[in-house]
Amino acid sequence: MTDELLDALRSSKKYAAMDEELLLRVLEEERSRHSKTKDILKAAKNHLHQIHGAYAGDEGKALRRLVAEGPLCGREQAFLERHASTRERLPIAEEFFRTAFAGCPGVRSVLDLGCGLNPFFLPLMPASIERYTALDMDGEAAALLNRYFAERGLPQEASLADLVQRTPQIQADLAFLLKLLPVLEQQKRGRSLELLSELRSRVACVSFPLRSLSGKRKGMEESYTVFFEGLLGGSGWRVQEKRSFPGELLYVLSRG
């Protein structure tokens, strides 16, 4: 039955290229709650809709049209404008990444977890970066990023991952976890602390959204501050820098 459910999900373009391990996990979770096939599929699609980003719906179509227009380098902003998360970061991007990398001088390797389209900000990042490993749930996003990395002369290291189940054991100078932890906590409570404790980078940049999709702040900064700073004591990390930008709260963490 699991294979049939997986095939049914994969028949939709939205989910055809998504990480198989993630799809199977979501299906198993919904099978424990529902008995009818149609109810399992409906619940699984609702779940995936909540956590799936750049290639869903109209935004995905717009991105595919952009990809077909030619080389990606030099057109980074056009891609960044096509997804809500990176579009919100554009007005603050220069100062945001200056703050992020100030705590990691001489950075040569980056690990970007739940990356979305964030690697298209590479022109604002240090030229010393030689390896950029980008992990996302969507295979179409990974293919796009590998093409972009190839154009920039970087190793093609974008791939799929279900970050709820597995922490990549990849060593890096700096790890990005941008707007990621709320999505993980929504799926598995306590996953944020697990992931931070298992990371193998010397610096980590963690951010939280300060506005909902409708644009409301709703006390989000206070809530995320209490949540995140409360769990840091057991993570092995300390706060090196904390900055509140319009729309995004950034923590730069170092070991010890």
C-alpha cells in the first residue's frame, strides 16, 4: 500500500521531485491517523503544502520560465524575487550576510540546510568560498542550484535531504539554518536541539521569520527569542552576534 500511496503523490508535479525519504515519512505519519487511502493522501498533501517552498504552484512555473531563458549567473535577483523567503531578505541582504560572515573569517566551506534559493545570494558572500553544500527537500531546486554552482566554478553539491530524520555529517566552516527551525519543530518537537547538537560546523547562522505570510508580526520576535535562547544551553553553542532585521532575526553562533 505504501508504494501505491507514494506513486499517487509522485503523480503530482508538485511532489514528483521531492525527497523520497521525506515523502515516505509523511505518508507513514498520516497512515497512523487515517484509515482510508483518500484521507491519507489528502492529509499528506496538506502536510507537504505547509513545508514545501520554491517549486509549488505559480512560483514554480515562474522559476522554470526563468531557467529556460539562459545562463543563471548575473540574474540572481530575478530568482531571489520569485520566492517569498528570499524576496523578504533582499532589502537587508548586504548587511545580513556581512553580519553572518563577520563571525567566520576566512570561510572556505558553507553548509546550507533547507537552502531553498538562498545560494543565489552568493555574490554577496566572501570570494574565499570554495565549497557550498546546499540541502533541500526538492530535487528540482537541487538541479537548479547545481547548474548555478557549475556556472560559478564551484563543485555541484546541491542534493536532497529530510532534515527531520537525519543530520548531515558534513564538516563546514559555516552552516546556514535560515528560517528552518520553526519548520522542523512543526514536524518533530525537539528536533532543533538535536540538529544543532549534531552539526559539524565551527559557526552556525540561525534565523527566524519576524512576519507571517500575511505580514503580521504577532509577537514573533519575543516568542522565538524565548524558544531559541532557552534551548541553546544544551546545544554546545554560544551566541556570538544577535541582530534583528526588518522581517528576520539572525543569530550567529560559535562553539563552546
